[in-house]
Amino acid sequence: ITVGTPFSRGVYESLLFDDNEPYRRKFAQMIKVTCLPLQTGQVIDVQYRADRATAYTSLGTLSFATDGAIVQKAFELNPLPFRFYELQLRLVFTATATAPEVTSIVSVFDTEDTLK
């Protein structure tokens, strides 16, 4: 996800994730975002919503002002274990001179085997 000349704000929303088993409950442990080194004025707000909730919840940010030239950050979903059937992620980008570039988004989860 990259833009040469940035807008002051941009949004990326993932597709719904259900691991091709929408009937099986999952236990999310962590979301990890990897990017190119952040530059001055760049912020990425990592958000999620579970089971088609109406609003997103912020997990936290990757921010040059607080984290420096960070290239990855992991966020725990609370309360652990965080249960869901479907998960959707959203990244909200804030930039001044250049837009941040995200290289990967990883979710670590397990499935509940007792549901068939």
C-alpha cells in the first residue's frame, strides 16, 4: 500500500477474514504490521472489527513521533483469548510529506476444534 504524493489521510480496509470456516470460532492472539521505515510525519493507526461490528476498535499506532523509524509492530487483541468468527482490519494513514508503505499484515490465531 503506497502513494507517491500523499493525501493527509488515507484508509485501507481488508476483506473479511474467516479462514474459509465462518461457522468455526477463532482465537486471535496478535496482529503484526510491517512497513518500510517510518519517516517524519507518518502515522499508521491499526484498527479491527470482529463479527461485522458497526465500529472499528483501535489497537494502537505506528508513529514516527513516538516509535522513530520503526519497521514493524505487534498488537495483542484484548481480552486474551480474543474470540471471533470473522475479522476485518483497517489501517488509517496520516502523512505530511510522504505516505507510509505497508509491506505486510499478519494475524496470529487458532481455531476452536470443538465446533464442526
